[in-house]
Amino acid sequence: MIGQRILALLLLVIPALIAMYGWNLMKNVIFDYIATSELQWLHFLLGLVLFLAGVAFVAGFVFHRDKKRKRLQPRFLKKKKKTNP
């Protein structure tokens, strides 16, 4: 039981670290642009991709967990199809 919780924590921490690195990369590119007037598009886009991927993974993990525990609003739950006999 404890091993599962540690694994779940690692599954959340690693993408969060990736998202933080992406945020830091974008921040550094913006500050360098202010200082030197040269925008490094490749580094900025890489930071944006890393940030969005990390945030999307964490959000999907939380959404899946809440869906499994039925803590979502009814509009997010699957609707059962009615079968005609």
C-alpha cells in the first residue's frame, strides 16, 4: 500500500519538475530578450512544450483519480446508453 502511494507521488513529481523546468526556460528566454533584444524562439517553444506536457499530465492524473472516485460533476461522467429490449 505504501509502495503504491510512493509510486503515485513519483508519477506526479516528475512531470511537475518537467513543467517547472519548462517554465524556467521560458522565463529565462523572456529576461534575455529584455536584456539583449534577441528572442530565442527554439528555447521558448521547447519550454512551452515541456510546461504544457507537465501540466497536462498532472491534470489528467487528477481528473482520472476524481473520475474513479465519482467526485466529478455529472457533465463529466459517462452517460449510460439506454438499450431497447
